[in-house]
Amino acid sequence: MSQSSTPASAESLRPLVALAGHPNTGKTTLFNVLTGSRARVGNYPGITVERRMGEAGLEGVGPVDVLDIPGTYSLVARTGEEQIAINAMLGLAGQRRPDAVVICVDATQFVRSSHLVLQALEFGLPVLVALTMTDEAKEAAPDPAEMGRHLGCEVVSVVAAHGRGVAELNTAIARRLRDPERREIWHWQPTAWLRRLLAETRTALPADWPSCDAMALWALMSVEPGDELHGIPAALRRAVHLPPETRKRVDDEAILGRYAFMDATLAPLGHHEPDRSLTERVDRILIHPWLGLLIFLLLMFVLFEGLFAGADPLIHLIERVFAAAGDEIKHALPGSILGHFVADGLLAGVGAVAMFLPQILLLFFFLGLLEDSGYLARVAFLMDRPMRAMHLHGRAFIPLLAGFACAVPAIMATRTMERRRDRVLAMMVIPLTTCSARLPVYTLIIGSLFPARRIGGVLPAQGLLVVFMYAFGMAAALLAALILSRALPPLRSRRLPLVLELPPYRRPRLRDVRGMVWDRSRRFVTDAGTLIVICSVVLWGLLDFPRQPASPSRDWKAAIAQVEPAARPEVERAKEAERLQQSYAGRIGKLMEPAIAPLGFDWKIGIGLVGAFVAREVFVATMGVVYGLEPDTAGSSLTLREKLRQEKRPDGSPLYTPLVGLSLLLFFALACQCTSTLAVVRRETGSLRWPLFLFAYTSVLAWLVSFAAYQTGRLLGL
Amino acid sequence: MKSVVSLPELPLRKLAVVEAVEGDRAFRRRIMEMGLIPGTKVRLVAVAPMGDPLTLELRSSRLSLRRKEAAQVRVRV
């Protein structure tokens, strides 16, 4: 992927300013204000965590690069994701070393937030503090000059949303960049015991790491058996392999030492407790055991309805525009392969990408509002218990729900989880939820093969079956999470305790949300979109070539010329049916037949399954062409339903029995036969391994379940 | 009368002071870094729908922990 190129080589030699801080401290807002919201987004090498870089102009310095380090509570790390902060701030693991580090400290909780500042100062980093949220903190905010004097670094008060203090911050950064001095500042004194331990550990540090006490302390506190850190040499692991009591003693000394300074010296600078009455009042309702749950479910209903109903008109509009453009091209270039390729292959693929955008925009806009207001953390709190039962993260609830609309935006929404393992697990099960593209297929199968009866004169049998399919999809997704997280080593990793901050409620800043939505959509189009178009073109080639029936059963040209004009379309459709049956897709269908015959499917269904790879609902249109019917994308075509009911096996028995219908339904429910989903999983995991695994396991699962259902049904004489 | 209990045993919204923090090392280190250390004032402010996790208020911030791990924190009422 182009974005994950090594940062050092790709970027200029301009000064680098790194922006760090706890989550929810207004860091992103500050980044957007400093850089004018123009970020180059890439990935940290080896990890799919976004690396956001921007550019700012500083008076007296000129242009500088600004790096937005993901929110972190501490430099001490336990996972590869947490390790990003230390690597980015120190310039380790191939990262560029920052020339200044701006740490955002939330003025409403400046004591607690200063812990990160103290850690950075111990490393001798060129630190300066941006004291954010001072408008909210009011009297509770410390005096920046006084706080700076105690800390030993410059502190600038900023209200980024209103641009207040930004000029001062820029000046301070410029000053810091001109000052080459780097001094390690410790606000607590390690005991003689710890000093000895630090000195010993320093000798075991890798040569390309800074050889300082802070680095030794980092290793002592971070490295332990079972951690998920990258690039820790075995020699260092051995050196810091200490008994648990010793490690606890190190932790105590460092953390309590820092807090002793913070509580004694910094805390008195805030003359008031910050006003938290709003958060207090709102939380009494929003995380109330049942009221909170009710409101959450209501909100989810709105989101779901929005994804379904709200995005629908836009999706249809895009569909019509692309169809019309395709027709224009075919008219302009009649009969040419090029026109055909552009219209049905390329343009259809681009249209498919565009059709995902309304739902992506809506979902991410909604998620952005939830995240910035502070509510998303409450979702994790409310959903932790039920989701944990399935080994899923509390935040996986919203992506799973969004999966009922479409797996593509849902998989992108897994980004709200910090750990890769949690994200990948959610991605592996989201495609099992019943997305809206399956609905036309379900409608066709259920409508044609199951009686429109009412059970007990009340409950509609067909409707119940649809409801069952939805429940089946959800149950399959949850069960798969439970099983995959036990069976698959990369997804197993021991369960981490929950440590979740519920940030104070704040008004979301529309500009930040808009920027995030724009970023996501753009990256979807450029990364996953390209792959979707390629797949779409390949599938078009399989379905549309050869252009003429390979071994025609009759002279079609003559046949079309012979019949009267009114009957021509019918003959042309018959020819098209034969052509498709003999196309590459048709050959694949025939090749597949031995594999899918035990599920009750014939090779014509095989062609439909190939077509369904474009998007599941294409199954309906493909089956229509296979049976030589008029093009109909709605899936409600009565003639296709009739056709399915009349279709016979070679022995004269009906092909589409309700049992075959059920087998087909189960197959569609489980198999991840959707190139767009696979493309977006590739994009989000940054590897080919996961989409391939997803495809393989869902296909095998679908085959086994359909097989079991069909063969059991046959034994029962259905 | 003063008594020492574990965090989940605290009555809702009752102010207490952290006495000792135990538990898995990484967990303990993280909550201590976030300010849950001996001497810190803490209140239990919410319990999630199925009785787990819990939300605490400390140092004018809110922190959610699961019952099992919160039981490793002892507080003085």
C-alpha cells in the first residue's frame, strides 16, 4: 500500500512537530487548526493505525510537518498500538525524531494529564504543553506561566475551536525549535535501589535506543512475558525478566513518585473543582441501567433507519445516473467491445463504489458525532457485558448493527476499536449479518418457493422466514466470534481488563467530524475502491465473454432475421441465455456443479453464484438472464418466480423445491461472496491473509450448513 | 465508623478513599497511571445494565472497570 511507505524517506527534512496527549483532550481539533485540516493519512508500518501528518507555517521557521500521535495515557506500552506513542515521540522503529513535542493537557483534569508530560520530560524531549479546554475549565484551570515554571517547560493556554492562543502556541513552538537544548527533567527521585536497577538495565538497551534512565524505566515497566510489543531484543527481555514483586515495586515507585509531585505542586494551581454538573446530570440518564439502555436502543434504531431509508434515495439516484451514463456510452459506441467494456465493466464498477458512499458518509457522520460528544465510550460501557460474552469489544456493537445495512461501511467502522485483535475479530463476523443486498435474493427464493400461507391463520409463513434469516445471521455472527476467538491464535490473545475513560460530554465540532468523514470516504475510494473496480471488471469479463455463444445450438443470426420483429426480443434473450450458459462464468458453473450438487444446486445456480460476487443482488439479475427473461433488477419479477417453479431436473422432478430454497438461503446467509467486502477487509487489515481467510471460512461454513440441511431434508423425504 | 471494602461493594455515590490497588500488573499500572492510587478520592457512580462494568468518578474524570478487576481495589469509607 502506498500510504505505508517508510515515513523517513517520503517526507521532507522540515522540522517535525509531534502532537500527543490523552484521548479527548482536543488534540485532533488542535491538529486541524494548526494544519488547516489538511492531513496526509498513512499507516504506521506493520500496524493498521492511522498516521496523520499535516503541514503548518511557523513565523520565523517556515513550514513544519505536524504529526498527530494517537491519543495515549502513558508512554509505557503493552501492545503494538500503545507502542506507537513512544516510537513516534522518540523517533524509534524507523520513525522520524520530532524536533518538538506538543502535549495536549486538558485543563479540566490537568493534574492527571500531566503524568504524560512528566514521562516525556524524563526522556529530555523538547516538550511544550498546550493547555486545552481552558474555556470549559474556567477557574479550575491553572495559570499557564506558573504551571510551566513548576514543570520546567513552556505551557500555552489554547482554545483551538475558537482559535484562541493558537498564535501564541505557534510562537512557542518556533522558540522551542530554535532552542537545541535537551535536558532530562525528573520531578521525583528514584531510590538508590531503583537507580541501581536502572543503571543495570541501561546496559541491556539496544544500541539505537537512547541510553538514558527514562528508557531503562520504560523497558522495566513495559516489557514482560506475554506483552504484545514489537522489536524488543531477547537480551533486553532477559535483562528485565524480574519477579512480579520487583516489577510492582518499580511501578509503585515511578507512578506514586510522579503523582506525589503532581498532587503536591501542580494540584494547588487549580483553585476550583471543574464544573462537571452537565456530565453528571446527563450520565444519570444515559448510563442508567434501563433508561440508558432504552435510549441507546432508540438511538441505534435511528441510525439503522437512517442507513436503510435515509441512504436509499441517494443510492438509487447514483444507480440511475451510472446506468444512464452506461447507456449513453453504448449508444455512442454501438456494438464495440470498448463501449461495452466501459459501460458494463468499468462504469458499473465505479458505480458500485459510488453506491457505497451514501451509507459510508452517513455512518461515519453519526459515529463522529457519537465519538466527539463522548457518547461512544458510553456505548462500550453499556454493551461491554453482553458483547464480552461473545469475546467481542463493547464498541463492536455498532459495526455489527451497521452490518445489517451493508458490511462495507460496517467493517470500516471497526476503526473505533483501538486493538487490532478486536477489530479483526469484528471484521471476520460482520459479513455474517444479513446485509440489505441479501434481501432481493431472499425475496426471490422465499417468494417463489415457499407458500404464502398463514400459520394458524395469523402469522405469514414467508414473513416469518425472512425474520428467521435475520435472526440466523445474527446468531451465526455471534457464534462465529465465540468460536474464532478460541480457535484462531491471532484472535485468541488473553482477554484484557477493561479500563475505559468516560470523557465529559462536549459539543461535537462539526468541522472535525466533517474532516474525518471526508478522510474516510476518500481513502475508501482510493484504496478499496480501486480493488472493487478491478474485481468488477474481472467478473464482467467472466460473465460477458465470449461475446457469442461458443457452440451455438442454432444459427442465431438467421433465427433472429427469420422471425417477425415483435418476436425478436424473445429470440435475442434466448440467444443471450445460451451465450451466458457458455460464457466463462457458465464454464465455472459447470466446473462447480460436482461441488454444489450435494447442496441441491445445478450449474445454472453456479452461474448465479459467480454473478453474486459482483454484489449479492446481482444473483437475481443473473438468474433472469440464465433463464432468458427480460432484464429485471428489482427481483420481484413474477416471470422469474414462475420460471424457477417450472424448472426441472433431467429426471423430470422439480429443481427448485422448498428444500433447495432453504439450502440456497443458508448458503447466501453464510458465504462471504462479496468482492467489495473482501476488498475493504484487505484495506482495513493491510494484509491479504484476512480477506482470504474470511472468504475460505465462510465458504466452507456455508457449504457444510447447506449440505447438512439439504441432505437431512432428503433423508426426511422433503 | 471507618471500614475497608472493595470498590464494587461501595454504595452508589458514596465518597471513599483508595486504600490499596492490587491485580494483574498491566491493569494495575494503567489505572494507577490514570490516577487511581492510594489516597485518591473515589465514588461509584453507575452500574451497567447487566450489573457489569462499573463507572467510577475520581480526579474529576470518569473511569469504567469491570467488577472482577475493580474488586482488586480496596477503599476506606
